[in-house]
Amino acid sequence: MKLATLLVLLLAVQTLGATTIRVVKGGTVAQAFARAQAGDTVHIAAGVYQETDLVIGVRCTVLGASGAVIDAHKRGSSVISVHADDVLIRGLTIRNVAVAYTEDNAAIKVYDRRRITIERCTVENGYFGIYLSKSEDCTIAYNVLRSSGKEESSTGNGIHLWTSRNILVEGNDVRGWRDGIYFEFVHHGTVLSNHSESNNRYGLHFMFSDSCSYKHNAFVNNGSGVAVMFTHEVYMEDNLFQDNWGDAAYGILLKEITRGHMVNCRFVRNSIAIHAEGATSILIEGCEFRYNGYAMRMMGNCIGNTIRNCVFDGNTFDVTTNSTTSLNTFHRNFWSAYEGYDLNKDGIGDVPHHPVRLYSMLVEQIPSSVMLMHSLFISILDVAEQVMPSVTPETFVDVSPRMRPPRSRP
Amino acid sequence: MIDITSLSKSFKHSHVLRDVNVHVPDHSVTAVIGPNGSGKTTFMKCILGLVRPDSGTISINGISAIGSAQGRRELGYMSQIAQYPDNLTPLDLFAMIERVRSTTSTRKTALIERFDLGPHLKKPMRALSGGTRQKVGAIIALMFEPRVLLLDEPTAGLDPISTGVLKDLIMDTRANGATVLITSHVLSEIQELADRAIFLHEGTKVFDGTVATLLAQTGDATLERSIATMMLDAQQKQRAS
Amino acid sequence: MIGKLLGFALKDIARSKWVLLYVFFFILLTEGLLRFTAGEAKTVVGLMNIVLLLIPLGASMFGTLHLHNSREFIELILTQPVRRSSVFAALWLGVVIPFLAAFTLGVGIPMAAHGLIADPTIVALMVSGNVLTIVFFALSFLVGIVIADKAMSMGVAFVMWLFFAVLYDGLILWVSVQYADYPLEEATIAMVVLNPVDLARIVVTLTSDHAALMGYTGAVFNQFFGTMRGILISAGSLVLWTAVPLWFAKRAFDKRDW
């Protein structure tokens, strides 16, 4: 690139007190941001701008035209830092964020701000993608976030929120990060219709983030699935957890979660669809568990949870536990493994279903016996146990198992 | 010729053959006779190598027959009940034996014709009658002009014409100087064919010599009478001991 | 000589229709599983269960039965100038080769048609099926030769299958429960390696998606099978399970009276 041929072309148009600043090919975004006054709009035309460490210091709107790219060449720190409230950034593409192990460099970083909107932006090859800290009333919507970090340590998170309130995260497509969407100390967040796939660790990861809701999201083929911890009042509806398969992969890991509500979620082909530790007072209803290794692994410290109207179909293990007693309730679920009958034709099986197989108990207690998986001897043992239960917990029971799956949602 | 010394064989706890010493010369048909269970078949199978004797030696034309396949090169055998692999045809069987011996039989076609086996050559063995299978067995035994021919109840199940053919072939074989060993329940047949006899009783050789000697020894006119006398003698001796 | 005899043994078995039945069974089974089960993992597991069950059972029963049914063939050949060891080798190869081919084609054709022939789990499954065919025909020949009574030897062959395919796992489980307080990974590896059926099951499972469900123990096993030492020990076990029964069977065949 020959710097000698650069032309500075900044056109300022005064209209009704607010100015529109245009950055075109050959100009710099940095100068535009520096010139911007409160209420201004910065238009960035198509072209690649080799810049980094840009700062938005005043309330303004930044609009990227189709093909407007800021390429940081892995230099500097965060590419755009927002130091003002009421900023809208739309349509920009940011690529090659510098990797730093001591600093959380992001494509767009927001620190201690209000009412920031970042939408329809694209991040390619970021370290972190969009990073919000101590901020409120923000929207992150319809962004496409891509990273190609091969290792967990050399990648940050796609959407990273720390100590924030009332944030809407909607319609983003997040792939290839450490965690796709990461919340820590976030309250009243709403996560809608996002697609988080092929992230090295978790598709969604949150901790200490009470009163958030997650709807219509898909978490697919992430290294370890989804992990949510130490949180109250979680609402999850119509999320898809699919193909999260591996030694330590979960459809969703629920750790110390209380008063949650999970509705109409689908778990397909995960090695462990739900792993629950210290989960209490959670209502899981209308969910589907299909072709998972373990559909539901509930440790003994899970208390007062209710699982109803769910579908358990084709899982290697439906429910396993390390405890002989259960203080959880299963009712009106459909179990493909159920072999009872329905004489009065009310759609509910006349004999209770015990979803915990003898073999799954064995595996919990004697891990090495997992090597007998698919052994004929084990199948015979399981059948014998079904006929005459002696070891499996009597209290892990669905007294009203459905003969058919509940009618699918509209 | 076949030389057998100190041949003994027992199955589980019963002694089937005890210290049998026999010399079977060339140019002769020797009948192995004795009541049921006297060890005739075991005796024949020992020579064939199908049964492994506990002790003793067997040589066929000077080649040891125990643990060696070479002795069987000059040997033809026809078994008591002709059983063959179900799915192979007579042609397959002949071809197999030719390949196993790495030679072709110059006599095969003539034998097939004499036994009138032509129409059955391409049928699987399982589809053939007992008599027809017996013919196949006879051809297998004779197709390489054996120097030693072992026949265990060869005419059982054969029709009279084929029986006649077989007898003629046996006599031809002897005429060519071969050693022929035969067991049969049809004593007239033995009288007709055999010039020597070995009499086995409870696994022990009771008599070994020419048929003429046998007749002279018992003083009977026919072989049938003579054998009956010999059996009774053997039983009495056994009771006495 | 073995080659000549083998030709006829193969011809005999080729006409028996059993082998053809076996090919069609595996084609239908594999195709059926591919079509009617949800997901490749399920297909593999279903196929594996049947392969691990049926191949040892089939080889045990058919091998023993075949020896008894081949009595005429054996007696005929043994009256010819042929060494017994050649007859034995031809007999064994004459049944093992068709069954190896039948299994490989029966599973391989549908898998190839669905483009799955290079899938590591399918490869592991097909190799395992072949190895089990070899091992169980060696064992069943020993049973068939040592026990002259047909019904008795079929019974023993069945019990032998029952032991390897079912009871042995009960033994592993019993040991695991008895010594639950100790780390059992290495003992389990030792026990698994000693049973060809278990060895096949674990190797196939570990190459499949289900390895992820096996946690720490699975990792220990994976590590074992990933080392040259582990591969050699496993292969050694399988070779022994073939060679030792075959050697005893050949010895018994040499000494046997027909």
C-alpha cells in the first residue's frame, strides 16, 4: 500500500445541527471519530481501512456501508472502544483483532456505558468479539461473529458480557470462539434467536447471572456444549441443543441452578443432554431428548425438580443418578423404553416406569463397568431388573408415563 | 503285500485288536473273517491309516503305513457303507482323487462304462441310491490299478450285475499280482473269491492261512461250515479260560 | 496339496447354500439398519450387537457341525495318499475363507453403497467380525474333533459360545463389584483382552461416538489401545486364541480314529 497516494477525503455536511461525516476509501476512521460531535453520524464507505485502537468518544451513530472493513492486522489492542453512551454501531466489518493474553482485546469493547447498540456488524478472526463490561440497556443484534482460534487459550469469547444489566442479545450467529456467548454477573439479560456453533468450549456459558431468559437459540456442535452455573431464575424456552458430543460435552450443564424453568427445549445427539448438579426447584417441561448418550444425569444433590411432558426417545441412557433416592418428580413423560400397557386407553400407561437402568447405576458406582456397554450380559441383567427391581431407586419413577409423545408444539 | 506285527488297538476300555501278526502275500485274495465285533473293520482301517493303532507295525509293500501317507499311494479302498460328500458329483469325486494323487486314471472311463454309471455322473451324491454310490466307491477303489486293494463288504447293496462286474474286477486285480483284502458276510462270495483267510475273534487272530488249510483243519466240506466250527471252537476256548 | 484339497472343500461348501444365506442375511441386516435406524451411531451399535452375538455363535455351531457333516469327505480323503495335516488345513481354511468372504461382502456391499466403507468404526467392525470368525472356527474345530459325538459336541460348542459372549462379562462384573474399592481399569483391560468377543466389542465401541460416554475408563482403554504395547498385546491375545485351539485341534485330528 502506497501511503503517498492517500487522499484525505472527509466531507462534512451540516444538517439541522447534526453532522454526517463520511469516510471513503483513502480516508481514516480515526480522524472521523475524532471529528465527530455529539449526535453526529459517521458513514464509512466500502473499502478496507487498516486501523486499530479507534475510540468513539461522543454520542453518535456509526454506519458501515456494505464492504466497509476495518482490518487491525492483529496490532494494537481493541479495534473500537466505545467511551460514550447512546452509541449505535451498524454494518461494520472488523477483522484480525490482536491476540493478547493479559488484555481482553475485542473488536468492539464497551466499558461502563448505557444504551449502546451494536447491530449487523461482522467480526472476522477476533480475539474477543463484542465485549461489554459494567454496561446497561444495550442491544447486540444480528451480528455475525467468526473466529478461527484453534485452541481455547488463544481465543476469547464471541459475545462477552460482564457485570451488566438489561441487555438484549438477539439474532447473532457466533462460531469458532472459546465461548460463543459468555455472561458473568449479568442480570435481566435476554438472549433470543442466536445461533452458536462450533465454539471451542461452550456455546453459551453463564455464571451468577440471575433473571435472564433464553429463547429460540440453537447451540450446536460446541466443544463442551452449554454450561450454566450459580444462577437463580433462569428461563429457557425453545432452545436447541444438538451434536454437543465428546468426553466432557453437555447439551447443558446445570450447576447450582435454582428456580429455573425450561420449556420446549430440544436435545438431540448430545453425549449428555442435561447434567445436573445441585440443581433445585427447576421445572423441565415439554422438552425432547432424542438419541443422546445420557438424556439426564441427575446427581444426588438435585432436589425438588419436576420433569413432565417430556419425550425420551432413543437415548442410550434415559436417566442416571448416583443416588438411591430421588426427591425429584417425573410425570407424564413419554419414554420409548417403556414397555407397559394401557388397558383403559387414557393414553397413560397403567404401570409406572422406572427410567434408571440397573447398568447405569453400576456405571455411576463402578466406573470401570462402563466397559461392558453393549454387552449381551448387561442387556439380560437390565431386563431382569426391569421385571424384578432390586437395586434401581424405587423413587426414580414416572407413575404416569405416556403411551405416545405429547402433541408437538405448533 | 502287507506285513503286520504286534498290532493292538483299544477304544476306551475295550480291546479291539490284540497283538495281531499277519503276513498278506501278493497275488492273492485274503478274506478277513470273524463274527460281528471281532475287529475286522478296525483291522482294515488300521491298514488304511484311518485308525491309529496303539502299538505294532504295518507295512504296505515295505513302506510303513503308520503316520505316513506314502503307503497309501498304491492302495485302493472301498468302504462298508458308501458315504461321500453330499454336494459333490461322481465326476467331482473322481477329479478330486486324481488331483490329490497328481495322476489321471487311464481306467476311469472303462470302469464307468462297466458299472453303467454314465447317467449319474453329474448328479450330486446325495441324489444317488445306495447301490449307485457303492459303484462310485468301487470305481474310486479301482481306478488307479492298486497294488493293494482293501474291500469292506463291497457287494452290500449292489445289484447282481454290478456284483458280477466287481467280482471279475477283483479277480483281474489279483491276476495282476496285487494284494487283495476283503471282508464279507456273504460266505459264498468269499469261497468264490478268496484263496486265503484270516480269522479274527475278539480281536485276536485265530487262523491265518489258505482256505484249503482252513477246510482241512476243521474237516468241513464248505467254507461256511468250516467258519461255523471255528467260531464255536473259539467260544468254547473263551469259556474255558 | 492343501491348495488342491481346499479347492474341493470350497466347492463343497459353496454348494451348501449356507454361505449364500449368510451373505444375504448380512446384506439385509446392514441395509435394514442403515435405512431404518436413526443416525449412523445407532446403526453401528445395532450392527455391532448382532455381529458380536451371531458371528461367534454361527462359527461355533457351524464349525462343529461342519466337521461332523464332513466325515465322509474326511474319510474318503484320508484313504488317499495325503497327510492328515494337509487335510486338516484344507478343512479349516475351506470353511473359514467362505465365511470371511461372506461376512465381508454382506456388510461391505451395503456400507460401500452408502459410502461408509472407510468409516473407522465400520472398518473396526469388519476387522473384528473377521477376527472373531477366525477365532471361533478355531475353537469350534477343536470341539468338533475332540468330541466325536455330534450332539454332545454341538452342546459343548454352544456352552463355549455362551461363556465367551455372555457369562464372561458376568465374571468381569462380579470381579468389578467384589473389588469396587480398588482402581480396576488395568484389571478390566486384562480381562477384556483375554476374551476375543469383549476385545472386539471394546475396540469397535472406542472407535465409535460412544467412546465419549465411557469417561475416564474409556480414556484409559483408549490410551492402552493407542500404544504399540497395547496393540501387540491385543493382537497377541487374538493370535493365541486362534493358534492354540488350532494346534490342539490339529494334534487331535492327527491322532483321531475315523
